[in-house]
Amino acid sequence: MIAALCVAAAAAAIPVASGRPASADTSPDAYTVSTVLIGSGGAIGALYQPSSPTSQESTAFVLTHEDNNFIGTIPCVQLAQRGYTVLCVKSEFDDQALVNFDALALDVGASVTYLRGVAPVKHVVLVGYSGGGSIMTYYQNVAQNGIATCQAPARLDPCGDDLAGMPPADGVVLLDAIPGIAFADLGQLDASVTNESNLRAVNDRLNMFSPVNGYGATGSSDYSASFVNRYTAAEGAREAGLVSEAQHLLTQVKNGKGQYSNDAPMEVGRDEAAIWYADLNLLSHTKGKFPLISPQHPDGSAPQVIHSVRVTSASQATDDQWSSRLGGFTASSFMSVAAIKAPDLKITADDITGVDWDSTNTATVANVAGITSPLLIMSMTGHYWIVPSEMYYEAATRAQSKTLAYVEGATHGFTACTACATTPGEFGDTVAETFNYVASWAAQHYGT
């Protein structure tokens, strides 16, 4: 399940990465890659190490995702090419619907412990890319503040005691991180569903794919504010029903009255209907001014209100395709990664409100608030997480230092968005710009 402009005053004292970034060595023998086993959960990692001593190798980065294989991905290769030690971990889960969020945290803990034993590593930095942002901020929050933070009364699915004593990392980098797994799933629920047992029965007044409601088959849709508010309110109500169903199923299991003795299957369908995919007026710009990395300003030296340049990514699926994209949760896995409270969900051009972020351990917005180590947040303007990234920045009030920067025209996969450009090559080499900035930030905070 994965607009009028409102411009706030410029954020004060925005730290901009400085120092000379490490240049990328793209030669085939720039680094070596070896396979390592991570923890006891069956996770496998690829350890990238410089072939020759470099001034950056004392800083190591670690990446993982809830259900994807990050080995060989752009961040791993780009950081390795800049002389860093990098551990990229394949999740032990192949499907988000099977994820146990605490198990992911334990895998990150095992990764941090492993890297601290690799010479000459002195600093370990977590990289939360995409869904990895949810995991890495959760891990660092719990590692720095103890399990009381993930066992708080507000949590729908409190963590276990086995997360106690995890070693904190020395910093966190977020790369186009999602607001949280549970929120991402909530945001994709089709609000027109009226009966979880009959997904073909829908409320046409809440059909985001109906032209009557503002849907445009080409270009941006143009929903009214009242429709958006009704749609998101219905998403919150549907999520509340799913949470209630999961809790009921687990109570039946606990009382020995369920169909199964250890868990219960729980299908969730029609979950590809995020309204901001279709309407480019939503989540379209920041409130404050922040560095925008571009060919003209590779160091982001000209802070400004950031505007999304993304194109629409919504299309109506057939009923068969709607049936269940994830293949089905269990009640316990739903509570672990997909349960969240959103009693008054509203999505606007520059904000997301009405969400109880503290109700889920997966919320990036809530977890960054507990992070005290240095924090770098980077977001891609060719994608749709620019507004949540500002929310992370504002929430991270305890971080020793925090930096938020945007990469002009970059997609979620870091490459330049050709469909977003007004002229060929307008956005330059967004991959190099992104990871030069990360390298510069790391050099500033951990030395070269």
C-alpha cells in the first residue's frame, strides 16, 4: 500500500553543507564487494570497501529497506565510489505484508555492530532511502532514547523488550524518505470502498478516478478542497476500520477462538489510490525557504521556497488489479507496519495534518523528534515527498545539527526527471549532485 501559495518566513540559520565533496571514482576496481550475514534473522548484506586507502573510509554508511533488496542500488554504488565503506542490506522480508518492524530494527542494530568492528571505521551513519527512512529513524530514536519511546501508551503496536540496548549510530541521512510505512499505506487506500468484503462496491461520490469529481486522465487532476477533505476523511475512517478488524482478529487468536492459533490472514485491497498522485496541487511546495541543489547552485547556496516539478503518476486500475496489491497481511503484520490513527486527515499544498503520528512506530515524522545526532534530509523535487521532508526538518528539534536540501528535478530514483524538464538536460546530473552533497555533509561532520 505503499492552490494558493502559502510562504512562511525563511527558516533561520539553515546549515548548508560545505567543504570539498569527494569525487566519484567510477573505475571498476575502485572498491571491493563482499557478502556478509547480518544478525540472526537471515538478512544478507553487501559490504563495499575502498580498494585503496581513502580519506573517507573511516565513515561507514548502512542502508536497508522493509522489503526490497538494496544491494547494488544507486546510493550504495555512489557512496562507495566516493571512498566510503558502505553496508547495503537485503531485507529478510520479501513482501511488506509480511514485515515485522521490530525485526528490521534488530537487523539495523546488527549492521551497526558489524560496521563498528570493521577497520578503519570510526563513524557509522544510517541512510534512510525511501521506505528505509521509516526504519532508520525508528532505529535511531529507540537506540538513543530507549524502548520507552516505542512502548509509549499511544502506540497501537508497542515494541518488544528485545530492542533494549541497541547501539546508536553517529548520524542519519534521509534520502527522499517516506513519512512512514503506515502513513504511506493509509494514503493509498481507496476511500470509495464501502465494504471490505466487497471491494467492487464503491461510493461514486468518493471515486477519485471520476471526472465528475475532478479527475483528469491526462495532466493534473483538479479536485475541489471539499472533495479532497471528504476523500482523506474517508481514508482515515477506512483505516480505523481496518485497525479495528486487525485488533479483533488478534483478540480471537489470543482467546483461542480464531481460525488459527498464532495469527490470522487479513486481506487489504483497493490500495493504489493516493490522491496526491493525481492532483499536482497537493504536496506541491514548502512553507519555508531551503537550499535547492541545481547545476547553477550545486551547493544549494540560494535558499528559496521549494516547488515540486513532478508529473502525475495515478492511473485507474481494473477491478482485477485492485484485488490486493500486497498479497495479504496477517493481523499482526498489519498492526506492526500499517496501523495508524488519522482521525482528521487533511492534505493540502504544503501540509499533512490530522494524523496521530505517535500511534505508529513507523512514523518518520515522530521518530525524527527523538534523534539527537546530526541529521541530513534530502528530497527530490521530481517526486512527491517535498512537504513531508520539511515536516521532518521542523520536527527534529533535538538534533545536534540538521540540514534540509532539495535536488531540483530529481526523481525518487535520483536520476533527472526528463518528463518534468522544460528543456533537455535542464536538471543536469542529479545523481552526482545528490551524492556530492551527501559526501560534503559527511566530511563536514565526520572529517575526511
